[in-house]
Amino acid sequence: MLTQDSLVQRTATLFARASGVLDPVRFQAWEQLGISFPQLRIIFKIKANPGAGVRSLSEAMGISPSAVSQQVEKLVVRGLLRRSDNPDDRRHVVLELTGEGLQATGEISRASHELVEPLLSILTEEELVELHRVLTMITEEAVNRHAVELAVKA
């Protein structure tokens, strides 16, 4: 019988293996669009939070405002982001996806879904419900731990 530690290790290995199988499809979509991983993170954060600024992105991503600014500039030049003055505070800018940026996020999401959905279709409804529950729990824990790590760094 496996111990809890042994089961955690084996499951972590399997999780990494699953990511290793799935990630190349997403990486290929990013490469075709000419988007780096930091840029990808920025456009998806802005998609989730339209109007976000450099400071809020920096805090959410745990990287310096200057690093975010450099990546934002590249995304603006590429036509994926639009930068405008914040009407409430002209010292800060508001970032939004352009039509091309929305299209890019859609293509990346579509590529991931086209790979994952057929794989998930082999599961029963009960298995899908359980997988959804477990993945939600893991994701929430990861987000909570990340938030704590950012708070400790501040």
C-alpha cells in the first residue's frame, strides 16, 4: 500500500507528465503568434481584468513594474494591447486588449480546448465532476499560496 507521501510524489510526477504532453500544443500557439510567456501572462491577465494598469499587473505577476512596462510596450507595438490615460488619475495608464489581442487570446484558448476536450470526453460524468472538484481545489490552493507569497515579499 502506498503512503501519503509516496502517492503525492507519484501524482506530482503524473501531473508534470500530463503538463509535458499538453504544453507543447499551447507553446506552439504562442510561438505562431510570436508571444513570449511573460507577454502571454499579461494579455490573459488583461483579458480577465480589462483596464488593469502596470502596477496591478506587477503585483499580480510578482515581477517589477519596469519588467511589466517593457513587455507591455512590446505588446502595444505588436498591436495586441492599447494603452490610454486613466481618466481618474492621469499618472496611471489603462491597458486593454485590441481586437487583435482578443483574437490572439481566443486562438490560444481554442488550441488548448481542441486538445483537452477530446481527452476529457473519455471520462464518465462522475469522473468529470470529481476531476473538476479536485482541479478547482488545487487551483484555489495555488492561487492562495501565490497571494501569500506575494504578501510576504511586500
